Amino acid sequence: MSARTTGPARADLVADAALALLAERGMRGLTHRAVDETAALPQGSTSNLARTRQALLELAVRRLAEREARVLALDELPDPRDGLDSLLDALALATHRALTQNRELTLARYELALEATRRPELRAHFDATGAVFRDQLKALVVAMGSASPERHVLSLVAWADGLMFSCVAGSFNAELPGLDDVRAGLRELLHGMLGSKVLEEPGPGGRP
């Protein structure tokens, strides 16, 4: 991209390069110079945009939230009141995408989450972006009929995070589940939480 790129496009370019570096090299590999090189920008471009390391990390967190929101697309999910089966398909697909073509984003998120445990100022920023996602998920489980939305959101997030960590960075990294397996696990979780007959295991004829 041209060095003349300015404004939001430049910020996105820098943030995307930062996320790529976090996934590839970890937190130690994230420097202003490395971002310039990865983004093919003149030296000093990243420093002009984000002068401190904290500012660069915050820029990466904001961009991560934007890109993961597109992967999850919670605002575009089917209304669960119109039938939970299509919603289950959409949630399973979003989770599977995070494990496969968006694996880089998932790795970058883990790096940022760990760094946030050491930087209180980044923790506040990281948690604020995560709260938006949790609020959307809470509205979703309420629409599903949850009587304990806070607890069910925690269970759902813990299941998804556990699956993604195990398959992206943990002991199951060489055994990525297929979309059908992700859907089956999610169905079991939601059925346990909500007790919905719509989410029971499918019989010989196919899905419920």
C-alpha cells in the first residue's frame, strides 16, 4: 500500500500488521520498527501514529475487536425465537472460523490477553472491548429463554475459549474438530443450559 495512505486506513494497516506480528512472533516480536516493516511503511510511521507501546497495544485491541466482530457477526445471527437450529448452525460456524481461517486473530487475542494481566491500563481497555461482546451474547441467551443469563454467558464463553485454546495453542492443536463436531458440542452445551427440545441430539433422520 502506498506510503501516502493516511487516516483510518493507515491506522487499520498498522493495527493489522501488529496483530500479524503478535500471532507470528509473540509479544516480544511486536516493535514499532517491526510493524513498519510488516506493513511496508516508511520507518517512523507507526511511531507517528502510536507513540508509545501502550498506544500500539490499544490500537491492536481495537482492531482485534472490529475483526472478531465480523467473524462472529452476532448482530446478524438468526432470531432464536424463530427456531434455534439455524442459530446453532451460525454459532458453530463462527466458532469454527476462529479455529481455522481466523486462527491468527485467535493467537493475537491470547497474546494481548496475557499482556493485559501485566498492564492494568491495557486490562481496562481489553475488558471494555470484551464487554460489548458479552452484552451481545447476554441478549442472545435471554432470547433463547435463559433464566440465568450471566451464568450461561460465562459457560458459553468458557466453552468456546477452552475449545479454541486447546485446538489453537493447546494439546489438541493437531486435531482440529470439523464443523459438525463443533456443532455437536455446542448443541450439547446449550441443551444442558436451556433444556430445549429443539436442541436435542438428532435422530436417524437428521437434525432436530
